[in-house]
Amino acid sequence: MERLKDRVAIVTGAGQGIGLAYAKALAAAGARVGLCDLKDPSAAAREIVAAGGRAISARVDVCDAKAVAALVGRTATELGPIDILVNNAGIFTALSLKPFTEISSEEWDRVMAVNTRGSFECAKAVAPGMKSRGYGKIINIASGTVFKGAPMMAHYVASKGAVIALTRSLARELGRDGIRVNCIAPGLIMSEGVMANSDYDEAYVSNNIASRALKREALPDDLIGTLVFLASPESDFITGQTIVVDGGSVMH
């Protein structure tokens, strides 16, 4: 069943890893998808087209308001009015674990800009079109680290805490316009980037798994059911919520 038939979605940070998994899942559910990433996501879009879906791609810095507006305009022109935004772009796997006293001001600002302001810029760009049609789904991506107060990544945790706060504020503000704003907070997902980061070694991953009720590694596909549910009409009476998808490491 094509739960998202005739819907149009934008997925940021969709060139690889979890973002690409999100884009493929939305396409498989029937959506037409615009993929953007700081690195060229055209190969990812071609994967979706080869599988029978419709997709376009663009290189976009989500902190650049003009570039984001251009992406929204192009997607609307080529695929149709935007119904779904997945704010996935963020800095995580490139970060090294370190005490907060060793995080430079420049690194702090860059993480906050991409992870928090990027979601703000993209939501701001799609909101007018969604308002005009009285319907839309904005899905922000936070992190289970917010609920754990995870150490050694203070800037990342702070940025994702801000994403949850932004989700709640936007849900209140946009609800009267029929726009639902929700958030997914994944646990540690064994994406390409995580596996390439030596800080997330076997001991780190094992300790993370030990904290879960469901004791196994988490994969990008574990996030797909929640994502498609929040993007679909099945969740039309849900807004302002954060769903933790981490195998029961966090329970709130």
C-alpha cells in the first residue's frame, strides 16, 4: 500500500546513511522526494529513480536561507507542492568525543548552526506553502542523548535539545494551519558514519546495547516505521511529540 501516494517530501542530509534510508522509505511509500545534502546527493536520487520512484537532488547548505528557499521552489516546480519535510541534516559522526572544556567556540557554533538553525531555516521555507494548503508534516530529527544527558558531546546534545524545544514551539504555532510538527530521537544507529568513527568502538557500542531493553545494534531501517507513520495521515492527530527510537535505552 502506498501510504504516501501523491505526497511530496524534502529530506535534508539525504546523500547517504540514515538520510538516504529515510528518502528511500518515503519513495517506497509513494512519495516524490527532493534530496539535499552538502555533498552531491545525485547518486542517491538515481537509486530511488532506478527503483521506480521519483526524485530530484541538490547540493544545499541548510544554514543558507537563500539556498534552502531555492530548493523548496525547485522541488515544488518539479515534483509538486511540499507536504513533508524531514530535517535530518546534522553534524554528528564527524565529531570526536571530548570534554566540553575542549570544544572550541567555532566548533560549538558550527554544530548549533547546522543541527538547530538548519532545521529552523528549512521549516521556515516550507511553512508558507503548507499554510496555504492547510496541511503539512514537519519531522525533526533529535537524539536520545538529550534524555540521557550524554557526556563528551555537549554541543551536540545541546543542539538536539534545542531541536526538541523548536519542535514543540512550531507545533503550537502551526497547528491552526493544519501543520503537524513532530520529532524522532534515535539512539546510537550503526550508520556508515558511526562505523567509520573510531570513538564508537566495540566497547562503546556494547555499553550502549547493554542499556537497551532490546539488546541488539540499531540500524537505519529501525527508524523507518516511525518516520513513515509521522509522515502519513495515520498520525494526523499527533503533533509536538518526540518519539525515542532506541530499543528502550531511554523511557520517558
